[in-house]
Amino acid sequence: MDETSRASQAAHHAPPQGFIRNYIFSLDHKIIGKQYYGLALLAVLTGMVLSWLMRIHLVWPNSPVPGLKWLAHTSAPNGVITPEYYLSLMTMHGTLMVFFVLTNAPFAAFGNYFLPIQIGAEDMAFPRFNMMSFWMTFLAFCVLMAALFVGDGPPISGWTAYPPLSAVGAVAGPGQGTGQTLWGLSIAIFCIASLLGSLNFISTTLDLRARGMTLMRMPLSTWAWFITACIALLAFAVLLPACGLLILDRLAGTSFFVPANLVVSDQIQPHSGGSPLLWQHLFWFFGHPEVYIAIVPAMGIVSHILINAMRRPMLSHKVIIYSLMSLGFLSYMVWGHHMFVSGMNPLSSLMFSFPTLVITIPSTILTLIWIGSLYGCKLRITSASLFALGFVSLFVSGGVSGFFLAQPSIDVLLHATYFVVGHFHLVMGVAAIFGVFAATYFWFPKMFGRMMNERLGKIHFWLTFVGAYLIFMPFHYLGMAGNVRRYSAFVNDYLQPLLPVHRFITIAALATGAAQIIFLYNLIHSRFRGEPAPQNPWEATSLEWTVPSPPPWDNFAGKIPVVYHDPYQYGVKGATGDYVMQDSPQKIPTVPEEGRR
Amino acid sequence: MATTVHEPPRVRPRKLPSRKQGTGSGGGGWRDRTPSDGSFLAVGDRSTASKTGVWVGLAAITMSFAALTSALVVRQGSAADWQHVTLPRVLYLNTLVLVASSFTLEFARRRFSRLAFLGSGEATASPLRWLYVTLSLGLLFVGGQYAAWLQLKSQGLYLATTPSSSFFYVLTAVHALHVLGGLGGLIYVSSKLRRSALRKNTLDAASHYWHFMDILWLYLFLLLWVKL
């Protein structure tokens, strides 16, 4: 088949017609990626406001929050947050952030947009599944938001929804009724959506690569999305039946998770013999891989961006890929470390402690490769590369506390304290968000055809970077001082002296949150008024930079690229510029190691 | 890092089989095109993607049932309220029906391959007939599972009665849902075949899924038989 007939047939689905097929029920992976990004943005703003409410309540427990009485007049009478409502805020904050931000933004949003382009495909393997996947995620989001406004109170069981209280229904108190049911429903829908999404990512990567795009020639970001899809496929496949069983316990009176003779609110529950630990096992079997679903895409994105800024490849392309793979593999063997204080057999604790320490090895290798590659390079300082560096910093700072928590004897003391809160916010939450920021600054020109404002981007970086440390570093101190988590007020004598630290954190959180207005302004302003973006503003080598900004609806305008090179041909002597694009047939002189590095 | 130049695979024009699929609906998309170098793996082709997609989906389904199995084992050991449930007799019949449906689907597939090889457009009837037989057997199986639930119900065993009955209903219902999905796939395949627009890989993908549902049922049946 010759090139012309190839081009004429290059239409996997006809060009979309009309507003609805173009922008709403679109089959185009690029639109779907943007939709995921928009949803994640909505979720992150909501989640951030919820965290502000929590922080405000912790330090000014009796003062009314302006406007809150309109939003939650039963849960927060006169705008004063009740203890139950505090737990609701915590539950909703965690659920929104983990599922709708950390899973959606780095993986579903950027993965959808750039995975097909980076491997030279015109769309995902199953565009209809892709569309369904987004709209089910949106439905899950709506159901969860509905839970925030139900009459008997939003869910209060935390994002982990531990039974038995999460499984017995309204008898367990406000927020355990309709709100908790909606929570379970929302997560179940989210699971199905994520399964469809992961299926698409895996099939696309395996089957739709352009000619010459071998697996090892895929950019690190694509590798990370692919590995994440493999993790997500198996993790959400476990959470889905678990949610199903929890909903059955709540609605159909089964006893999967509720033990016999349980007395709640002075009433014996009509359940028999269920095991609350069973839920914890099922949940954390999903829950720990979920951590890697959030962080692995960010690792890939950050590597991709750092290489571009360093103008040379990482010390080892392959070792990064193998490390990401081993992270994915090991993430399935460590779930028990979330349950050290749940009454597990001490031998099991030991068995889970060992792989938890082992999993730090690939993380350390990755960190060493990043830092070793950065050593002595002339880094191009952009907002994207700054956020990528920030990611490395936060990942190390948050990861180091993981060494302590991996050991049951230490974890028993720290588990229910702010130490853990600080740990996972730094290593998973803020680090992954920094990955998303880096990706936004890096790929915005490609997605919207306009440049973002670099000066605002750098101001945004420094405020957010310093702010993140100011917020989360003191958490570790609080934890070591014995400050328990999930308390809505600190009235105990030993907690009173810690209140100034809390006040400091709250102010830092409000300020850092306010600094995000700069980002939002930059995002919206650049979308409409930014400088028009050239095709390849960062002088990058991978396939997404061989197409116009923004790419046409079938990505390559009918001309599927042929790939000749490894993804990161930077610092090539004798090349125009210092780089060679992946699809350039130009020969690359083989030079000794020292010459390249 | 020493870099060598990797040439892309050389393009070898290949004579295409005359009856290449997929002209029936929508004029064929870019994934319907035949790769110019004869390698289906190197150039995107929807047909291989549908097969890969089914395998990936089956991996997820396996994981879900593994989770339910481990839940069953843990739940059985966690308290002394586990009661023995005699499996309804009709399940043995259902098992036979489902196994038979796998065979009839294979008959359909064999006949379709022969058809594709001979290139005759008229004789789609033969594979189609076997597909319809498979469809009816599948429906019969789902109906049989429903009969099994009625039998349990008549013994006073409901979803929440005992933990073992809970697991019986959950496992059979989740499996039946997946079988219904497979039936949808078979309906899609037979409508494609009626319009002479069926690709072999689509049929293969659907039949892999169907056989997997068969094997999954045999596993579940054994599990229920041993554990309940």
C-alpha cells in the first residue's frame, strides 16, 4: 500500500462533527485527556478548600467559617464545623485527592493526551471505551459530590472506609447512612472507569506503536504510563469486588465485614461473623499499588522533562525502566504495612516489613540516577524543570520517613500520628502534584498552542515549593510529639502546647493555597492570551514535538511517523541544534562515552 | 552512551490476500488497513488490539475473582458461622450446557476459518448457525443459574442468610454478569457475520472471552463444591 492511499485511509473514526461530538462526547484521546485534566482541576480545588476548612477548624474550633452555613446548614450549624463534619471533610478531601486528582491528573489526563502521540498512534486502541471511561469517572465524581450534600451528613469513614462502622449503616451515626453508601457507589464506578482506561493504555502501547518504535525506544513518560496502567488494572480489579461486598453489607444485610454481636449505638447489629480485617486486606491490596499509580507517572514525566532540560540522556534509560517495573511489582507485596497496628500476626508484620524495605531500593536507584545525571549538567531553568527538581526534592524528603515507618516496632508508635500524614502528603501527594505542575508547564504549549508565562510559573514554583515544606515538615515534628491524627480538636493537656505549630501550619496552608491563584491565572490567561507556541518550543526529541501545536485531530495528519532513534538524542555533535528527533532519518555519529556526556 | 543507528524494518511489499476483511461497515478505518510491510505488530491494526484487549480484560477479571476467592477463604476461617450449602442439582446441567457452548463456538470458528479460506461469500449460514446454537446455550446457562437461585430460595437460603449462601449468590451473579457480557459479544459477532463484515480476529477475541468464562465457571463450580 503506498503512502497516498495510506494517508487517505488514515481515519480511524471520521473527523468529529458538531460541538457535542467534538468537545463533550468526544472519541478523541486529546479531548478526553483535557476533560480528565479539567475534572482533576475541579477536584483539586474542591479538595483544597476542604483541607482549608479542616485546618481552620483545628486552630479556631469555635469560630464560624463565612458562607459555610449556606453550604452545610445541618452539618455546620451557623458555620461552625461539628466534629462529625470535620471527619466528613477529611473523608471527602482524601477521596477526592487520591482518586480524582492523583489518579486522574498524572495518569489519565496526561497519559491519554500524550501516550498515543508519543508512540506514533492516531488514537487509543478503543476510543469508545476511552470516552466511557471519562464519563464514568465524571459520574463517580458527581455521585461523590452528591454525598457531600445529603441530608444525614457526608461520609465520615475516611478514604479507607474501615468497617465495621462503615458497613452497618445509619445506626453508626451521621454520615454513615446515605453518604457512606454514595461513597461506596462512587468508588465502584470509579473502579470500572479506571479498568477501562487501563485496558486502553495497555492495548494501545502493545499494539499501536508506529514502525520502528520498539519498546525500549518509548519515552520514559510512556513507559511510566504503561507500567501504571498494568498496576491500575490489577489494583482496581480488587477494589471493585471489595466495594461490592461493602455495599452488600450495608444494603443487603450480608456479613462479609461485620463481626457478630457488634454493639453500635447501644444496639446489637444483626450481623454474624464477618471480618473487618478482610476489608483492610482487600482495600490495602489496592491501596498500596494506588500510591504507585499516583507516583510512577510523575516519575516518568519528571525524567522526560529533566532529560530535556539537561540536554543529555539519563545515566541509564534501561535501569529507570526496570526500576519503575520493580516498583510496580513490589507494590503488590507490601500492603500489610498499612495494617501493622490492626491486630495482625507479628510474623505477618515482619513478612510485610521486609518487602517494604526492599521497595526503597528501586526508589533509591531512581533518585540516584536523577541526581547523578543532574550532576555537572547545564540545566535549562524553566518552570517545568524547576517543578521537576522540586519533585525529586519532595520525593526524597517524603521518602526518607518511609524507612522509619516500614519497621513495625517504630510504626506502632507513629502510625496514628501526624508523622504518617506528613509522610504520605510529601511523598505521594505533593510530589505527584509537582509532577503534574511540571507536566502542565511542559506540555501546555502542545495542548493549547500557546506558551505559559514563565515568570509567573517561576514565582508559582518558589511559593509552592517553600509552602509545601512549611506545611508538611512540621507534621513530622507533631507526629513525634505524639499528636494523633483524625482528632477534630486538640483539647487534651499534652496536645495544647502543640497548638502554635498547628496555627503555623494553617497559615502556611492558606498562603500556599492562595498562591495557586497565580497558577490558575497563568493557566487561563495563557490559554487565551499567551504567545502562540511553536511546534517544538523546548527543542525536545520525542514524537509529540513533531506535530503542530495543538496537534490535528488524528495527530499526524495521516502521515504516521517512522521511528529511527532512541527517545533522547540530546547533545549530539554535528546535529542541527544539539538534538535529533526520533523520527529523523539523520545518522547519529557513534562517539565515545565521554564525548556524549 | 554509545549510540548506534537502528534502521527501521525494511519495507517488503507483500501480496495481500484477496479477501481481506472489514469493508462492510463504515468504509474501513486506519486500523483496518493492512500493514505495508506485512507485520501486524509493527503497524497499528485494530484486529490485534481487540485480541490484546480481551487478554488484558481477562487478566483484570481473573484478579477480581482471585480477590473474591481469597475473601471466601478468609471469611470461612474468620468465624464459626459457616454453614454447609448443598449445591442445587441444576448446576451440574448448567455446567454441561456451558461446556457444550464452548464446543459449538469452536465449530463456528472452524467453519468460519474454512469459509474465509475458500473465500465464498454465500455460505455464511453454516458458522452463523453454530453461533446461534452457542448463543442459545449461553442463554440457557444464565436461565439455569437463575433456576439454581430459585432452588436455593425455596430452601430458605437468601443472600444474607449465611455467609456461604452470600458467597454463592455473589460469585454466581458476578459470573453470570460476565457471561451476559460474552453473549453481547457473540451477538455483535453474529451481526457482523450476517453482514459479511466479520474479521477473524474479532471472532477469535470473542471466543477467547467465551472459553475463559467456561473455564472460570468450572473453577467456580469446583470452589463452591469444595468450600460450601
